Amino acid sequence: MIKYLFFVLSVFILIAACDLEKDIEVDLPDYEIEIVAESYIEAGQPFRALVTESLSYIDLPTPRPIDENTPVTVSSEGQTFTLPLSQLAEIIAAEGDTLAEYQFEALKSSIELLGLLSGVDVTISHNAEDYMLEEGIYFDLDYLKIYNYGHPFIVPADYTNDFSIQVTDTLLNRNLIATTRLLPPVPIDSILYNFNASDTLAAIQAWYTDDATVENYYRFMIHYGTLDNLTQDGEFDDGFFNGNSVPLGTGFDFGIGDTAIVSLFHIDEVYHDFLETYDEAFFANGNPFAQPAQILTNIEGGRGIFAGLSYVRDTVIIE
């Protein structure tokens, strides 16, 4: 028995003594940097676009510091105003509110790391009118979203005509284009909540009716308290319930006094596929066992998404 043990130990010693490391060189193809645009058309809101550049998988973003006197156009609760970045800090973070101060610094760092693309022409067209977006920093305080091109034109509730975007980089001879359309919002028929029989927590259920005459795509979101606190988000089509009354709901997650903001988006197939494949790519990133995922988009000549947002939103307070 002892001699067998010595044999096994000898094998392990020999294996440990071997140099098992080997350098492997992998020739990667040259990566072509592309324009990335994210822009949404929403009735009652101005034109906004976030225009950046893509990075290869192994590259890291380079911070681009911004001056605290840089003007920032802020949209909040239907109002728009412009002020220096330093004053925005005072609005977001009251003196002594360390959490809010940290959040503002995180926001500032995010802007610096976004790789905002400067010096390009961004145009959104609608009804034979072209709107040249002005470069700047635009901050949507309701949704905590940042854009670097904007125009004050307010989007009409037009469900019959297309909107198109074009980003032209004359210096590098790059051109990005995309087209989208607003869809009529689908009303929420009712929002109910009921309590768990053995607890004080409630589940929320929202009902709406699908139109059987067309193929529809939806996004359903629930925020807790405010629009910056997302608790549920999902996109789906009407394949299983075409023309029916449809319930959407949550688990028993809300207590007495809690506020839930319920949103039902009527979206097109392109935006649905973008959201779905974006999620797949996000979860596949860094996972050696996951299948590679390609993000589907309606943009030509670059990456990103240009989509119309039509939704119905309601608030329910658990009592």
C-alpha cells in the first residue's frame, strides 16, 4: 500500500515540476470604429440623441474631463432649463447629502467615460422638415439619461409619418441613418392589487386589450416610487394572446403605502428585437458557455437604436 502511495506522490511531483505554461499569440483583425447613436422619438418631448463611438472588446474608454462651467440643458417634469454643470450638482445633491453627492459624481464620471462624439452633424427629419441638432450636454432628470445633441422642437403625436435620423462625420467619411415611427399607445384597461392571504404584501395586476387586426409588440415596466427605481421590465409580442384581454403583473412585492408606476409601451418589431438581443448579448458577455449574440438594430452605417416610444402610464398606491 505504501509503495502505491509513493508512486502516486511521485506522479504529482513530476506534474508539478513540468512547465505547463505556453504563450499563444492570437492575430486579431483590425477593429473598425463605428458611430453609435441612441435616440428616441416621444410625443411631447424634444429631439435628443446620444452619439458616441464603439470600442473593440479589449479597449477601455478614455476619460474626457468636462469643465464644471459647461452648460447643461436639463429636462424634468415637463420643464426645460439650462445651467452650468456645477449648479446642476447643487440641484441633485443638497449640501450634506452624501449619497446624492456620490450619485452626482458618478453621473459626471459617466459623462466623461461615454466617449461623446463631437463635431458631427446630427439631423432628424419629419414631414419634409430637417432639424439640425445642436451639440451640448442634455440631461433627462426624470429618466437619468444623457444626450449630447438636441433640438427644442417638440415631437407631435403623429402616428402616420416616419421620423428619420442621419449622423454625418465629414472628417472620417462616415454616415449613419435610421428610420422609425410612433405607434398609437395602447390603453391600460385597469390596474388592481391584491394582498397575500398570509402577509401584508400586495401583488399588482394590469389589464389591457390587444388589437387582433395587427401584429403587436409591447414593453411592460414597473417602477417603485420614482422612475429611476425600476423593479420590472420585459418585452414580448402578442403571439400567444392575439386579440385577447391580457393581464400583466408582479409578485407580492409591494407593502402598504408603497407607490408603483405602471407603464405599457407599444413598440415596433425592430425595437422589440433590439431589446431582446441586447439582453442576450449582455448576459453572454464574459460567459464561456453562452452562445455569441448579435444585437439587432434598424441603424445602417453604425450601431445603436432609433425608436419611437408610445406608452400609457399610471400610478397606484397600495392602501
